[in-house]
Amino acid sequence: MIHHQRSLDIDATPEAVWAVIARYMHIDEFAPFVVSVDALTDGENGMGSKRRNHFDNGTSIVEEVIEWEPGRGYRIRGSEFAPLPFHVMLAGVFATQLSSGRSTVTWSIGYRVKYGPFGWLLGQTVMKRALGKVLHANLKGLADKVESDRLAAAQAT
């Protein structure tokens, strides 16, 4: 499996980060390439929650929570990738406490690409670069959303 991850220090507590990412069915509020989300399960977010993310390039993917750590983060397993060339995809986003109310948020992805050795080469080059940009954009969008939520809360008081 090919693994890739990005981290970003955010001027917020892990609890503030969790308040955003725990709204599992609303990743489109901060992930810039996700244009809409279909909730595929009812009830509270957590283990087993499923969503379909629709991307700006017309593709979509189903993501199911396979690990849920309240206050910290979660891991998902992707499925229904067509026409994306994934055979397997796992991802996770977690916040870790730093000193003075800051957090490091790490977003990771592991994937296996279809098409044998050609797919592996595609995964190590074009896809790794593209997914690195997606991870960076997601982290930046998350940081901006956490900050805007914090400002809105401060203005409301």
C-alpha cells in the first residue's frame, strides 16, 4: 500500500478541531474539493457512519468510519471508487495537543491502485502528488473553518 500524510499546526485546541471534524456528514464545509455529501446512514456520527463525497471533478467515493476516537479523530475506509483507479483506500484525520492551546492535525491516506505495476507507478507519481495537494487543501480548509467558528462564537458573546 502507498502511504502519504500531511500535518498542520492549528491555533486551536483538539476539542475545537474535533467540533468541526466530528460533523462527519459535513466535510464539504471545509474540504475544498468536496462539493456535496450524501449521508448514507442515519443517527449519530460514529463507527459505521457512511457518506458519499461528490468531488468537483465529477467523481465520488463512499467513506465508512472504521475507527472513531471522540475528541481526537477518526479513520475511514473508502469504497465505490469508479472511475477512480483505487483498489483499496484508507484515510484518517487526527488532532494532537500542542502547548498553549494549539494542535497538530495530521491527515493520512493509504491506497492501492488498480492496474498492477503500472498502477503502482501511477500511485507513486501522479496520484501521490495530487493527493498531497488534496490533503494540504483539506488541512488549510479545516484550519480556516475552525478559526471562523471561533470568531463567530466570540462575536455571539
